[in-house]
Amino acid sequence: MGAALYAMTRDAVTQDFDMTRTSRLSCFALLLHSLLLAACGGGSSGASSPPPVVAQPLYRIGGTVSGLAGGNVVLQNNGGGDLTVSADGTFAFTKTEADGTAYAVTVLNEPESPWQTCGITAGSGSVNGSDVANIAVDCATNRYRLAVTVIGLRLGILTLRNGGSDDLTVGKDGVHEFAAPVESGSNYSVEVADNPTDPDLSCSVTNGNGVVANTDITGVTIECAALAAVDIAAGDSVSCAILENGRIKCWGDNRYGGLGLGDGLDRGGFPGDMGNDLEYVNVSGAALPVGIDPGKHSCAVLENGRVKCWGRNGDGQLGLGDTIDRGQDPKELGANLAAVDLGTNPIGNSRTALLAGTGLFHSCAVLDAALDSNEELKCWGYNAFGQRGQEDTISHGSQSGEMGDNLGAVDVGDPKLSIAGLGVGGFHTCILQTDGAVYCWGSNSYGQLGLGDAFNRGGNPGDMGAALGAVQLGSGQTAVQLVSGSYHNCALLDSGFVKCWGRNDNGQLGQGDLLPRGDQPDELGDKLPVVPLGSVNLAAMQLAAGTEHTCALIENGGVKCWGGNSFGQLGLGDTLDRGDEPGEMGFDLPFVDLGSGRTAIRISAGSTHSCALLDSGDIKCWGENDAGQLGQENVASTGDAADEMGDRLVPIDIGSE
């Protein structure tokens, strides 16, 4: 019985153990499936149940965005979880964080359109048992410099304006910045509020409008310029400029209305005379002037080829059939000023002119070819020395019936050749033909006709035509330009050399003495020396002649003047004549100081002053200034004392558009 009881007990225990093991395996499987921890029955093994799993609370990270002006700001937390915010207000990242977790909010991308910069306050820390909602993202629109580059403001004050209100005053070239910066996304609009005066300049804006992006504005350019001159002309005590707009301004002596301004007041000698205050010459009518030869009376060739003259007219030099001065009354000018009647061609059309020139009391015009004929020259006005070339000494132009077809053409030179140049002196006249030959007639008291004697030509029968010989310039020498002073002439030769003849009482012939040339038979041709100007490698390009002085433009852009210098018209800082003594010409003759880096492209000479058109388009004049002919708004001579030339001689203010 004991053995049987043992066996039953053993079997029962064994069965109980097996059931307990199966139950435990089932519970374990259930635990894995449900992810729940629960106690399972275990017989009498004595094992304890695992602790329950408690879920951790999660918290949101966020705050407030302010100042956003239309773009998007992209935020990050802990370097990830990008959040795009497009408007002011509250924000929160999608990803939550557990208690005690660190957070760090940063800006990944700043807003654009407009560009902004966003700063973050309280953007980092650790979660502490609640949502984080105090992060502040403050955005501000970026502001940038508005700078302009000013060019050409040599003098005067320029006022610029941005957006109609912000003004910037500028007094020199360079880069200048508006005081108020401009916001990204805003419009900028730079304009000229006030152009400079004294001198009058016109300033234009390039790249002045746009929308501010994400950078400073530095591409705005302001260019200032006066009206540029394309040619100059000086005569007697008057200076004129032909401007880029095709019109003419003149200043200086206006006693007879020679400035063409409708009054008898001089210009250029007082403040307020020049710049935009100086009116245009009012003589054109329907056509603009294309050339002018000024003085106490002036003549201009217009675009239509007509010639108009105004100013002094005591000898009929205006060619209007009377002796009434023109130009002191506005009613006498413009369309009311009649053109000179130059006659008609064979089919009845009015003759037109190519060139015009004025002497002291007479005028001449080179006429265009009339049908099958060649160019002709006609002169009118004072004629006591035969300067009209009509083989008499009768003035023409002061009475009705003396002009037009009744005004004869000058018989001179080869009639088959055209006239390439005209020189009208005080009481003589010269032409340059296209073959390079020069012919002169009229007064010859100093040999200025270049004929080897001192006899006048043109006032007696048999003086003109084939009887009038050409000026002998030397073997193989031909002229390409001709200029006439009061009593002397100069020719620029095709070789680049210069030869002068006539009166020489101040050294205006440039020979180192005071001897006239051309009044003796052995003084011309190869015996007439060239004017020594310095290096033979630098040829003369243009000549100008005043009453007693002469100037040459050299091919390097330099200017040299010689002869009379009582008022500084040579531009050498003294009143010493040059060319009247040995050792004053050639390399010993200084260049006129035109200013730093400046060269000349045209020159002209009045009675006792000289002018140069510079490569910059500016004009500078020096010498006598009693009538304001230097255009400096004073009456002080310039060039007769040290330190008056170069950069100290400011360009003439001829105004702006």
C-alpha cells in the first residue's frame, strides 16, 4: 500500500507540474501578444508578477512669430523637423518631446520677398512638465544702402531725390549715399531734384529705378555735363560756340548788336551773364546756323545755305541794302532778319553759300556751284582798298539794287577749281583753292597779299583774274588751311609746316624779328621760312590769327601762340611778345597750359584774345577781356600773369540743355 500510495502521489505531482508548465507558457504567450503585463497562475512555484508599464507624457514645442512681411520663415528644432511659418501668430512643431528633453529652435531659412532677418528669444531649454509656448520669433525687414556714383560734377551743387522725399546734396564727383537706407522689397526711384548752377550743368540718371532685393543698391549712376561745343569762333572782341544742339551762343562786345540777342548789352563780363542765362543767337529763323564768323558784325551760314548777317552796318557789310545796324531790337532778328541776297542761278533759284567770313567792315561768302558753273566768291561792304575784288573801290550793300545778281563774283584764280578756304582780314581778302594755291587782294601796305610788293590789288582795272598771281609758298608746297589776321596771313602746308607773311610789328610771323614779309620780291617762295614750332615730328593741324598774334594747334593736342601779347593772349602768364626776338620760337616757345590732362581739338583767335575747344567739349579763352569776351563773368584779362592758366582757368559756362 505504501508503494501504491507513493506511485499515486508521484503521478499526481507529475500531472500537476505538467499542467503548471503549460499554464505558464500560455500566459507568457499572452503577454507577448498583448504587450500587457499581468499576473498568471503558477501553482505553488512562488514567482512574483512584473511591475506594470506606465506611458510617458509628451509635450509640444512652440511659440509666437511676429513681424513676418509676406515671405516664409523655416524653423527647426534640434536640427530637424522643419516647420514653415507663413504668417504672424502662434506655431508648434509636429513632433512632441518628453519631459526633461532638451530643445533648441533655430531659423533654417530666412524670409524672402521681402528679405528679412528673424531673431529668436527663449529658443532653447529643457521640457519641464508642460508644453513650451514662450519661444518668440521676431522678423524684421532688411534695410540696405542706396549709393550713387556721380560723374562730371566739376563745380556746383547737385540735389538728388529718392522716392520723392529723401534728398541728397552732392558737391563733387564720386560715390555718395542717401542718409535713409531702403527696405528690401520696396521701390527706389532716384531723380535729379535740382541741377547744378555756376556752371549750369544738366545731370541724367542711369539705373535709377528698381525694387530692392537682398543687397545694397550701388548701380545708380549720375552723369552731369554742360552743353558740349562742337566748334568755336572768335573775332574782334567776341567769342562764339556752336553747340551740340546745333545752336550758337556768343558773348563779348555787343555795342552794335553783334551778339544777336536783341539788345546792345555786352555779355560775359558780369555775374549772371553766362550759362543758362546766356540766350541763343536769334538769327536762324527756320534753319539752324552751321557756321559763324563774329565781330562787331557777324555772319552765319545756315543749314539751308542762306547767309544772315547782323551787327554794325555803316558800310553795308550786312548786305541788306541799307546802313541800319541790326541786332539791338528783338524785332530785327530771327525770321525778321532777312538773308543776304546772293543772286540766282540760271534757272532762277536763290544761290546758297558754303562759307562766310567777316573783315572789319566787309563780308564775303563762298557760293555753291550754280548748275554747271563752279563755286564763286561774292563780297560786299567797305571797299576802299579793293577788298571786294571788283576792280573798283565802290562799297556795295548799303543801297538797294546793289546785291543779288547785281553783286558781281570775284574773278580770281583758276575758275575750274573750287574754293576750299576763305580768309577775310581787316581790309583784305584771301581764298584757298582746292589745288592748294592761295590768292589775296585788297590792302597790301605790309605785303599781306604775298605778291612781293606793297601795292593794293582789286581796286583798279586789270588787278584781278589772270593778272592776280598766287602767293608763292615754295617749291612743291601747297596749302591745306588759310587764316587771315588784320594785316597778316598764315598758311598750313600739306607738309605740316606753317608759313606766314604780312605785318610783323609784334612777331606775329614767328621769325624772331620785326620785319614784314611779302612786300619785297625776294621774301617769298623758298625764301619765306617756315615758322619754327619745335619738333619736326609734330606737325601743325590748325591755325588761328588775331590782330597781332597767331596760334597753332599741334597734332599732340597742344597749342602754341606767338606775336603780340599785351593782354596775355598768348596764354603764357606774362605780357611779353614772342617771335619778335631770336630764341623765342621752336622749343623755346612753351605750350599753352590748358589744364591737367586736357588737349585742344579746335582753336580760334579774336583781336586780342584766343580760345580753344578742348577734348572734353569745354571751352577756355584767355587774353583781353574788356567786354567779357573770355566768358568768365568779369572783365579782368587772363593769361597776362602767373597762375592764371591751366586748372586755374575754369571752362566757360555755356549752359545746359
